[in-house]
Amino acid sequence: MNFFFRILEIFINLTWKKFPIKMRLMIVRITQNKFTASVVAIVTNDNKEVLVLDHLIRPGASWGLPGGFLEPNENPFDGIKREIFEETGLEIENIELLRVRTIRKHIEILFRADGFGKAEIKSREIKDLGWFGLDNLHPKMSEVQIKLIREFLADKNSVE
């Protein structure tokens, strides 16, 4: 049996290399599980407060960090700028990648950024928004996001 599988492996490898690259990529993507990808950001203002939004359709805790799904072929840095602007009208700068994590079939990319301008509700997906200090984050936020904010901002504030 081992001999048979070795011959089969050699045949597949030789055949695989003859396929055009686009076809190989298509076969790999078709046979793999699909993922969704989103961006989220800890946005702070000059007072070191964090922007928190009350999302209309967010499962679990409706109050949370701003963000959303990436569009096809969208760079995550461009995606987070677009999401923040679409939801609040804010421009963001000094964007830092903090971490990437997977949650089942979802990839979440977390950033930290400085917000400039006046935050206003610009999307039907947002019910309310506010700026909150590290010691008084919105009580209806998820514990996971509160922990993330405190973890990443405590490091930043200790350096300044």
C-alpha cells in the first residue's frame, strides 16, 4: 500500500505543477473553508478617551469599538479608515496594527489610532456614540473589548 500512495503522490505533484497558477489558486480556494474578515479600532482623542459606538445589529453587547467588514481586495488599513469615516465622519491617523485573531470562521484585525474631528452618527448601523475614559468605559460593552482597551492603552499611556 505505501508504494501505491507514493506513486499517487508523485503523479499528483507532477500534474499539479502543470496547472496554470490561477487554476491552482482557484482549486485551493474552492477546497478551503471560507472566512469573513473585519477591522476594528481603539480610537482615542486628545483627552485619551476611547470612541465607543452603540451598534444596531451587533450580536451580544451593542456598545463596542468601531469597525466593520472588509470589502473584497481592500487593504485592512484602508478598511478601518473607511469604516470609521462612514460610521462617524472622523479621520484617523497614526494607525497601529495591534493584533490579528480568528474566531471560528472569522478573522478580526485590531488597530489603534488617533481620531481627529467631531464624531457624529453617520450610519444607520449606529444608534449612539461617545468618548469614554479608561476608568469609565460604557457598562454595556463586552468584557473582552474592555479588557483589550485597557491592555493596549495601559501600555501606550505608560510610555507617554
